[in-house]
Amino acid sequence: MIIGLFFGSFNPIHNAHINIANEVIDKSDVEKVWMVLSPQSPDKKNIIDKNIRYGLMEIALSKFKNILISTIEFDMPLPNYTHNTLQKISKEFPSFEFRIIMGEDNYNKIQKWKDYKYILKKYKIIVYPRSKVSPKSIFSEKIYNVSSTKIRSNIKNKKSISDYVPIEVEKKIIEDKLYLI
């Protein structure tokens, strides 16, 4: 089985994450996408508790049978480095083939990642567009430029997020007063 690994803090998960995962499944050899929820990325600060983010992901992904949440990093040392997670996941699931799904912004700075040469040598990377769509891209004309940062900013400024997240996720964020601080 070919699995796409979509790493992130998902703080919060949004429609672009879901659309990207679905497009990868529809237009590549990837059969399922595992969204790897990072408790603490090396470059992220001020993220809400991993269990709250997990709950929002469960709500958002409940109707997608080929998009799953991976908590493999939950019991790993912090901060989480991708190469460590890849080694662990490949060891735990030796019969699976893995692809990494990432935005072009991250791909363009991958040489700054810890042990990036290992990642590039061992894994195929599916890059989704953030500025312009390449003719070689599996993605449609859509540019995935929505960010969790913008969503959190909208919440703090009491602006709508209904265009960015599934309605059930928006309801939970409002109900639990998440991201107001």
C-alpha cells in the first residue's frame, strides 16, 4: 500500500489540508493519506494542546475513509523532526511505501531541515503549490495559500472562518472559545 504522509501541527486543520489530501489520493498512486499530527514542530510556537487539535481533526475528517490521523509523534522526543518520524513509521510499517506531502514553501527550504538528505534520498515528495501551479503538478489550478495563521488571526479579530474550515470545526472552535488568546 502507498501512503501519503502529510505532516503538520494542524493548528487548526482547515479545508485546504483536506482538499490537498483528497487531490493526492485522486491524482497520484497514493491510496491513503495519514495526517501526521506533530505535538511540537521545531519551528512552531504557541500551539494549542495536541489533544484539542486531534479532536478538531477527528471532526473534520470523520467522513473521509482514506484520510486518517497519525499520532505516531505523540510518544517521541520533542521537538519532532521529520527524519526521526520517517524512520519510526517505516520500521513500524515495513510493507508500506511512503510519500511525503508538503507545500512548495517547505520544499523550497528543505535543505534547512535536520537530516534532509536522508529524507530526499529515501522518500518521494509530492509538492503542492503555494504561489503558482507548475505544469508538472498533480494539482489543479487551485493555489493552496490558506494558512492556519490566518485562521487564528481571524478568530482573534472576531472575523469569520467559515470559508476556511468545515462548519463542524468552526462550531467547536467557537463553542470551546479556542484560539482567542
